[in-house]
Amino acid sequence: MRQLTKVQTIIFVVGGLLMVAGAFMALFRMAEAVWVFAPGVVMFVCMQMLQRYDGENINIRRLRRIVLLSDVLLLLSALLMYASNGNPLKLDWMTYVQYIGNNWVVVLLIAALLQLFTSFRIGKELEKEK
């Protein structure tokens, strides 16, 4: 795995903290939550994309694809959080509640579980590789 530089690591950690802060702000129905959460997601995802694996281990390559899927889900959760903030798409009420509502929470949960799973598995696979 390609290691991040010190500045990239700081951006990665700050992005993660902004994501957590934005999600907690959304729990308290703060309208500014999306403006904290979305930049955190972008920072986190961009730095995670820079961590490449150039080895031959098939398991690590598969796990990296799962990480990329969870990154897409994180971006989707930020988009859904924006869409759930006051119905900016001007949908009728039933369509809005059924398809957008607070579905960003479900997408975020799936992405977080995938991130958690892959972080442990990639670490074990890298130890085996050494």
C-alpha cells in the first residue's frame, strides 16, 4: 500500500473528523450539517483514492474495490444529506419522504460498515504478505 505523506494524512484525519461532526450536527437538525459533512467526505475520499496498492495479492485488490464502493456510498450519502435538507429538488411530499427523507443515514451506515470491515482485513492481508 502506498503511504500518505504527512500533509495528506492530516487532510485525511481532518476529513474524517468533519464527517463525524457533520453527522452529529445532523442528529440535532442543524441546517449547516451538510456544509460540514460534505467537505469532510470529499477530503476523506480524495486521500483514500491516493492510497494505491500495486502488489499482486488478489484479496487486497478485492478489498480495495470494496473501499472504492464505500467511497462512492460516502459521496452519495453527502448528496442525499443535501437533498434531505428542505426538499431542494421540489418533489411532492410523498415522493420526497419515500425516496429521499433521511435515507442518507442508511447509505452512511453501509459505507461505514464497509470501511470498518476493509480496514481490518487489509491490515491482516498486508501482514500476511510480509
